[in-house]
Amino acid sequence: MEASIQPVLLLTRPAVAAARFAAEVASVLPDLPVVIAPLMRPVPVAHDSARLRTAPGLVLTSPEAVPACGPGHGRLALCVGEGTGAAARAAGFQVQIGTTGEASGLLPLIAASPVPLIHAHGRHVARVLPVPGMVVYEQQPQPLDPAARRLLAGPAPVLWPLFSPRSASLAAAAAEGARASLWVIAISSAAAAAWGAAGGTGTPLVSDRPDAAGMLRAIRAAVRQAEQSPESRVEAARRPS
């Protein structure tokens, strides 16, 4: 890879989350090109909507679960991070944010909750929490679009942030045969491990904190390395021609 070739950020999160994160990236790296190509799309599944709409409190670990919970009307919502919290606030919930950006950071808030809680979540969860849970959507896999496939076949270094173990597994499969130098950035050690377990090449750079702010810092660091390095190093994987 030539050091003079500008890196490109590949966002394979679901479309809404990818667009939101792209805006955050643009605020700190306005010249970084971004390609959005979701590997998953959220699809609602049948659930007891009346129970959620009347629940005194909710636990929310993704923005995609918020629409299923109905109007907040000031009800309590314990949210894993700021992105989920913003969606819950917009729906009228009284929001408390966990301390770590991971589901484990909600445990003290759950223990201190003054009202009964239900965890509204997707079909795949990173951690089972000690409250009743309800599946309200699932993330259905989808293939990379042509723009992303061209990017992976091209000369530019590709910065690829991965926000969950499942998305890391899907990305590793989608990366098979890629010729671009990949600078993979994992939101957690679990996501990094999933990348390797699914056949992803190279050791991902791991965010110092499992949230959007941590990922932004990691992306900035990766941009500097990708621009300065003529070849892939520890965090990058060169695919053979």
C-alpha cells in the first residue's frame, strides 16, 4: 500500500446507526471518506407490545429496541450508552446511562431501580441481564453492496470499525478475498476475538472504551498509522493479490 493513498472508513453497522456514527466521525475527521454498507438490518419480531408499553421501566441495550417500547411518558429507561439514551429521550423516557458502554455497566442501575424492569432487546445479546427479557427485533444479515466490494478490492487502506461480536463475525466472512489493506478496529476484546474466530486476518486494534467516543479515538489513531505506514503492520491485514 502506498502511504500517499488516503484511507477510507467502511461502516457496516445497520443503516441508522451507521449514519449517526458517520456524522460523529465527520465532526472530528471531516476529510475522511466514508462508505456505508450495512451487513445487518433490524427487522421487528412478534412480541407482547402491551406489556412493554405499560412496563414501569425498561432496560435498553440498543436504539433499535426503542420503537417497540411505545411512548416514554416519563418512564424510566436504563440505557447502555449515549446513542441508545438519545433515542430513548426522544421517545419521552427518563434516561439513565450505564457507566461503561457495555451491558455490565447497567448492573448497578438495575440493582438500584425503584421500579420493575423489562429488557427489550434483539434476538442476539452479548450478555443476559438479571431482569426479564423480551426479544423485539432481530438483525438479519445482508451481503455487502457493490460499493463496499469495490472498496475491498481497491488500493486504498480500509478502516473497518466493528461494534459487536456478531458484526465482527459477519465482517470476517465478507472480507474473504479482499485485496485492500484492512485496519480493523474492534469495540471490545470480544468483538476482536469474534473477528479472529470467524477467519479474519490480522489482530484488530481494540477501542480503549466500548462506546462511540472510544471508537472515534481508535479511528483517529488508525488514520494516522494508515497514512504513515507504507505496509500493513500489527493492526492491518494485507490480503494476497
